[in-house]
Amino acid sequence: MRKTAVVTGASSGIGEATARRLAAEGFEVVAGARRRDRLDRLSSEVPSIRPVTLDVTSQESVDALASSLERCDVLVNNAGGALGMEPVAGGDVGDWQAMYDTNVLGSLRMTRALLPELVASGDGVLVMLTSTAGLSAYEGGGGYVAAKHAQRSMTETLRLELVGEPVRVVEIAPGMVKTEGFAVTRFRGDEERAAQVYEGVPGPLSSDDVADAIVWAVTRPAHVNIDRMVIRPRAQAAQHKVHRVRD
Ligand code: NJP
């Protein structure tokens, strides 16, 4: 039976690119997200990708996905993102809760649901999409910085707790990635404001750059655990040290 990989947040950006690359590597891919129309399009292009409607903030939805699986060898906890750029003093409690629910608790729900299958596979790989926002703070990072720090801590704790089990725990922490959704979601659909994030940056990372790293980490030999990979564009030396070309 072919190995199965589950990718959350596979309807756009890094998740979609990862689903495509894992399928090209020979995995059966279960692609989960809320926007089913986009998943259906992806699946019609790549038949080894199975679309599943998934909301990682709903236990019921996560359980439904888990019970539809015959096996799970790889879980990529990618669903997530940022909301707003207000300073902490003006932080919106609802936004902070939503970011925690998706990035942290969403990863927890998926991990709890699929860990038995990952262990049973004999060589499971759990990938957490964190962020360089989980490594250092930046002004306006607010609830996103807090959530990604929490997700990173959860990843480290899990690796300690799983030592001796046949499961690798891999953290991928990207810097600036120009994806379809990330900045648009952060600025609530304001495309102009979203475009400014990448303005003048010669070569932000693409979704495919990050997917490439994920698939590389997943396809190392079973005894090789890539603990954390930090990937930034050459033009980004630190969270807020970004080279921009102005005309
Ligand atoms: O963003 P985007 P990225 N249940 O908006 C899904 C991290 N990251 O690829 O449900 C299930 O294109 C959503 O699907 P839908 C970032 O924090 C990024 O850039 O249909 N799925 C979509 O497929 C995140 O963890 C950057 O709306 C849910 C996907 O998530 C990951 O990379 C930098 C969901 C988001 O795709 C992918 O982000 C960095 C839910 N409740 C870390 N809510 C960057 N782009 O610069 C959302 O350091 N999704």
C-alpha cells in the first residue's frame, strides 16, 4: 500500500505546493482545508491528491478526517496564518484567540488524532509549519508571534516526549514567503496593503521553495531527524532587516 501524507491548509500557498510535491514523490496525499472548491480543482489536476473538507478549529471535522484514513505516514500541520498587525496595546482579543486556535490548537487536534497512525506506520513524520515569528518578536507581530512561539514550544515538547517512538518531529520555520493568502488574510482582504509586504523585495521565498524543504526533510532516511529548518530569502537577514529596491 502506498504511503499516505496528510497536509492541512492545502487549498493554497505552502500547503498546496507541498501536496503537489508529495504526490510527485509517490505519496497518496490527503489535502485538507475549508475551501473545498480549490481542493477539488487540485485533485482533478493531480489524481493522487484526495480532497477533504477540514476545519482544524473543529474537533468534529478533524475526527471525520482521521476516521477516513486507512493509514498515515506523514502529517504536515500547515494550516494557519496571521490576523492584523496592531501593537500589543491595541491587540484584538478575538484575533489572538483565532490565531491560537488555528496555529496552535489546530496542530494539537490534528496531532492527537493522527499520532497513533504515525506510530503504527513504523516511520512516521510529523511536520510543523511554524515561522521565524516563532523565534523572535517584531513590532506588530502581536498574537501571531505569540501563537508561533507556542507552536514551536509544542513541537519541541512533542519531540522529547516521542523519543523512542518511530516518529520524527520536524519544524520548518520560514521567513518571508510570498504566498497567495498569507498577507491578504493578515490585512483582511486589503490586497494593496498586502502587496506592500513584498514591495521591492528582490526574491521573497515562494511556496514551492518551502515545499521543497518540507519534502526534503520528509524523505531523509528514517533515522535522520531534521529538528528545525529556518529558511529566509537572501534579502531578509532578520525578521525586520529586509533589503528593498526602491525606484
Ligand atoms: O498562507 P495561505 P501560507 N482549517 O493563506 C488554511 C506559515 N507561514 O501558505 O481553509 C483548515 O496561502 C487555508 O485554507 P482554507 C503560516 O503561518 C507563512 O503562507 O481553505 N485550514 C490555506 O490553505 C501557515 O501556518 C509565511 O482557507 C485552514 C492555508 O491554511 C503556513 O505557513 C511565513 C484553516 C493558508 O494558506 C501556510 O501559510 C511564515 C482552518 N481553520 C510562516 N485556516 C509567509 N507566507 O510569509 C486556514 O513564517 N487554513
